[in-house]
Amino acid sequence: MWTMTADQDGSHPPQRLGLLLAWHGAVTQTRMKHALGAAGLTPRHAMTLMHLAGGPISQRALADRLEVDPSVLVGVLNDLEGEGLAERRRDPADRRRHNVGITPAGQAALEKTNAALDEVEDGMFASLSAQERDHLRALLDRVNTSAEDFDCGE
């Protein structure tokens, strides 16, 4: 197991910011995956349901919001539909398009998921004030990253 240790004099070693962020990110990812697993969802499924909670959306717009290839989204939606958590319907205005919505079972799963994630985040960020959490979020929003560099690992 990789751990961050102090030097012999008790001071912390100089840390590369990227490595520090990667370590905290890996710990966060592990905790979040455990919480999602307890709620019965994968990260992709949870993110999709979170986007659907605001109301039905076209499948293309959902793929854009999630920043995934439409073919990837089809697989995710197949899973969610198979579990009764989401449903696709033809757009009455354009029969070539599908609109996607969350079902009552999907809403219940999302509520369970959000409660599990809240518990993880409350534990992780307990020593930060609400203002510090907002500041951390703002700083992370400014980090130069791209969705193309992300590997979900599912």
C-alpha cells in the first residue's frame, strides 16, 4: 500500500502537487466506489441518474453533458433500463430522437446514492468549513484537465 510518510525529523517530505492530488483522488475514488457499490450503482450509472434528476433530456444532450461518446451512453442506458432505473422514449416532435428520463425506482436509487455520497463527503471534508469547501471546489474547477484524459476504470 502506498502511504505518505514523514521524514526522520518528523517533517513531511517535499510533495509534488500532482502526486498529492493523485493520492487524495485515489483515496476519494475508493471511498466513493464503496459508497456507490453499497447503493448498487457504478459511478457512470450514478452520474447519469444525477443528470436525469432534472427532468427528461434528449439522449444526444445527455451524452454531451456527460462528455461521453453516444455509443458508450447506449450501454449505460441499456443497464439502467434493464434495472428499471431509467427509460427512453421517442421524442413526439422528432421520432428519430430519444428522450431519457429517470423512473421512480431510479429516483429512489439516486436518493440512496446521494445519502451514501453525502456520508463519505461529510467524513472527508469534516475539517473544512462550508466556505473552505466552496473555495476548494473553485480551485479544482481551475485545474487544467480534460474529459479526454479521463479513464473511468469501470
